[in-house]
Amino acid sequence: MTMNPVEWAAEALASSEDILVPVKKLWLDMQSQGIGAGLSVEAFTAMLEADDRFELFEGVDHGDGDEEERAYMETLGFYSGPRVKLASRELTAEYVARMLQQSTQNLVEALEGAWETRPPDDEEAEQQLLEVLTMAQRLKHEVDKALEEARAEGRLGD
């Protein structure tokens, strides 16, 4: 018997370390397990929206409208589109802080990977990438510092 995609999603989200998950990532995981074959990500999203056990949140477009860029960003783990969580799981300040730290770390790692594979002999691209990488590293440092201070002041748990 084939598992219902919505039931699978509820079980996956209940057992996931992440509370808020990109619908596209959840859909890809489901498809890789042979569940919901032939079900589009849009249809899957509609099924989740129709079920009161789930809450959906507007996402971002990591490709700024460019499908090729969006696909590339997905290979780096940055999924565009709505996010979903179980209504029964609370978004805590600690979770949001951990998510923010992980996101900034992922950003820095992605940019470091881009630096390693930058086009040779393109000084303008190299300079732009170096500037963005520096800004991302500065952002990560500031996020880490702010969260460390919040923890020290007791505004965040560990």
C-alpha cells in the first residue's frame, strides 16, 4: 500500500530536527522515497495548505526570477518557495537563532565554494565575489556575536 503524501509529510516533519522546511525540499525527499509519484510540487503544496495540521509561510525566490539561478541555488541547499511546519510545533527563539546561524554559515560556505571555482582571468568577477564573500563573513560574525550576547544576557537558551 502506498503512503498518502500528506501523511508522509506529517511524519517527516514530526521527526525532523528542522521545524520550518522548504516545501520543495520536503517534496523532493518524498519523491526520492517513491511516494506521490506524478504529484507536482504545486499540487503537494495545495494538499498541505488544505490540511489544518500544517502551516505554510511565504518563502523567497533564491533565483530572483531566473530559473537557472534558482536551480543552481538548490544544488547549494537554498530552496525557493513556501516553507511548511506542523501547526503543533512551536517556532521558538532558540530555533530561529539556530536557523539564522545555520543560514549564514551556509551562505559563507556557498560563497567560499564559488570563490574556489571562480572563472580565471576575470578580475571584475573576482573583485565582486571577494566583496560579497567579505560582506557575508562580516554578517556571520555579527549574527554570531549578537546571538552570543543574547545568550549571555539570558534572552536565549542554549
